[in-house]
Amino acid sequence: MTVSTIVPERFRAAAGFGFAAILLFAVAPAVLSDFRLSLLAKFLCYALVAVGIGLAWGRGGMLTLGQGVFFGIGAYIMAMHLKMADANLRGDAVPDFMSIAGIRELPSYWVPFASPVVAVLGILVLPGLLALLLGLGVFKRRVKGAYFAILSQALAAAFAILLVGQQSTGGSNGLNRFRTFFGFTLSDPANQRMLFFVAAAAVLGAVYVVRALMNSRYGELLVAVRDQEERVRFLGYDPATIKVVAYVVAAFFAGLAGALFVPIVGIVSPNDVGVVPSIAFLIGVAIGGRTTLLGPVLGAIGVAWAQTTLSEQFPSGWTYAQGLLFVVVVGFFPAGAAGLFALRRRRREPAPGQRPVERHTTTGPPDDVATNATTPTTDKEPVR
């Protein structure tokens, strides 16, 4: 690749990030109401999860059906910290829902997250650490394909069931009614806008990181592992290590998205971290285009918007429509909406090595017409 082709590519990438930043930080706050802006912030949390899935599934071929686990870890750590912060403001020893349930002392695993530093570190480290341990245990044993998908989905189901049976995490009701966010009052519209800006910056940062990984040597190895894992192993690389890195990055983004989801939406429950949400994350990525950079982001936002809009009119039919849409996309359009645009663009462009035939008008006999259409004309007579 020459310098003349690298510079325009970098310029287009910088222009794309600049255009997205203008839309998110200038246009959206100007044209959307506070309620709609809060909804968009919620959708951006889903998009943040989708960016990681696009890397792990689209580039790495790992069908991650358990991202709700990592999303839930980040969400519940943030929720526990916010509930303890609210309890300290009231002068109570335990959060309000524990007092109602008769719990008079904080559980031991709640205590470290009372510190904001420990809570932030837990959000940033624990999802990736769990993904690292799971990835090493699974990929080192060469578990892949449908077996890995079933295993990750079972993990999400077990995590949701565990949360339902725990009174110390709110049970099936989850944790809600947060009043502050690291000292900021959540009921203030200005602070809600601040959370939107944080979510927007997180999505742009995640897209930048994934783009850098895709364009690096690691990105080439990840695609090679997806397509020819055994050949990569014969070349001296460890496919398990390559997969683990993508899996950990996807878990990190999911945990960060869950932590932002809690103050933006104001609630987290087992319904937000189980099997159904994990599949919903995947549907958005599949519809947008899992092998592209922006396809997962746009697909996640589009599906979330459609769910919010259409479920108000068809509350019982949206789930079936969502499942049908996923089946149609996976069965007939595996590259998603982004793949359709790419296919249309390729059809417009001529095939490599081919040029359109130029026909020259002449008054000569028909044989001369064919000759002039395929051979160049010169001022000199051809050598015989």
C-alpha cells in the first residue's frame, strides 16, 4: 500500500470520527428533548456492547451469547456503589431495600465497593478478568462453534438465576432508585446530559480501539483464526491466545456499558443480564453487519430504537418480530445491512483487471469497426 492510498484512508477515518462527534456532542443535544436524549444514551450503552461483539464474533468468529454476564457485573458493581453512597447521605448503615428486607449489616462482598476507586477498578477489571479465565479454560481446550455459544448462553442463564435468588442484590426486582452519581444529583437534567456525553465518548473510544485492532497485525491474525484456525496453528501462532484477547476486549466494553447503563436508566435487574438481553445484543450486531466497524453500532441503536417505538404499539408482537428478523438476517443476509451496501457498491464498480470497451465510430467496412474497437490506432502503419 502506497502513501497516496494511506493518507486518504486516514483522512476519511478522521473525518468520520469528527462527523460522529459533531452529531453526538452538538446536534443531538440541540434537537432532542431531555427524555429523548436519555433514551439515546441508553441506546449508546447497547452500542458499546455491540462494538465488542463485532470484534469477537465478526472478526474472531466467536458467537458470544453470554455478554449479559459481563454487562451485569459492571452494572451491579455500579449499582451497589450508588446504593451505598445514597445510604451514607441518609446516615443509614445499609441501603433502603435491605432495611425493608430485614438485613441490618452489609454483606461482605458489598463492603469493598463502597469506595469509588475500588468500584471503578472493579468495573474495569472484573469483567475482563472473568473473560480471561473463561477464555483460557475454553479456548485452550479448543472448544468453539456451537459448543462455545451454548456454554456462554448457559453462563448467562446461571448468572441471572443466581441474582434472582439473592436478597442482598434485590432479587428479581434488582436495584433501583439511585439519587446520586459520584456526588452529582441524577435528577438534575444537566447531569443527565453529562452522562450522555460520557456514553458518547465511550462509544467513540471503543470504535477507535477496535479500528486500531482490526488494522493491526493482530486483526489479521484474528481473521485468519476465524477462517483457517489449523493453518494458523501450523504457522506457529496460538489461536487460543488470539481469541482470548478479543474475548477480553469484548467483556471490558460490556462491563463498561453496564456501569453506564445504571445511572442513565436508573435500574438494573436480572432481566437486563440474562439470556434474552444477551441475544438482543447479538441481534443488533447481526442486523447492522458483524464484520464491519460501524455496522454493530448502527444496528444496536436501530434495534433498540425499534424496540422502544414498536413495543409501545405492539407489546406482545415485538419479541416475535425480533426473532423473525434475526432468523431472516442470519439465513439470507449474513453480512447484515452493511453487507448489502457493500454488495451494491461492488456491483457498480468494474471487476479488477477489466476496463469498459471503447467503441470508435468509423466509415470503413464492418471488419474495420471490430478491429478499431479492440486495438489502439496509431499514426504509423503496423509492421508486417
